[in-house]
Amino acid sequence: QVQFVESGGGLVQSGGSLRLSCAAPGNIFSIYIMGWYRQAPEKQRELVASITSGGRTTYADSVKGRFTISRDNAKNTVYLQMNSLKPEDTAVYYCNVHPPVLPRGSWGQGTQVTVSS
């Protein structure tokens, strides 16, 4: 079963930075667009950023100019550099393919990001 493994979250003050990492199975990583998602308490999961195998990126309006998604195809890893963090960025962050067409079990545990004001 395909499953993604996220890491790099933590507690940071407003204005701080974090870098998230996600390891993905090679056969998935090379085929699909990869995305970072987040889910805040009592809110639906939302797409934060995506990146194609060729490096083309998209971002949610709320993170444009602050977050940068990248991928290392040799390591089957996708990253999310988060700068100028705000309390409203507090959420559990997940990676998966975009759109999320894989079985529900592909979602990993996610990594918690908490931004204090």
C-alpha cells in the first residue's frame, strides 16, 4: 500500500520558518504531480502547493510569496519551505499526489505545524 511519510513540523513563533519533507514511493513520485495539503481543526483539508515532475508549481493564494515547494527526483522527496509563518498557518500538513486520486490509506500521519502569535 502506498503511503507518504511527512516530517519537519514543529512549534514556531509568528514570522518564523520551517521546512517540511515528504518521502514518497519512487513509482508514484515519478508519475504524479505532488502536493502539500493542510488541515486545520474543524476545517476541510486544503491544497497548499503542488509541483509537477518538471518543476512547475502552483500555490494557494494564502501562501503565495511565503511558501516554496520543491522536489528532489533522485531522492523521491518533496519539500515545503515555509517562511513568514502566521498563526493561521497552524495545521497538520500532509503530502500526497495532486489531485488526491490514490486510496484513502495513502494519507500519512502528517506533521503538525503550530505557529504562536
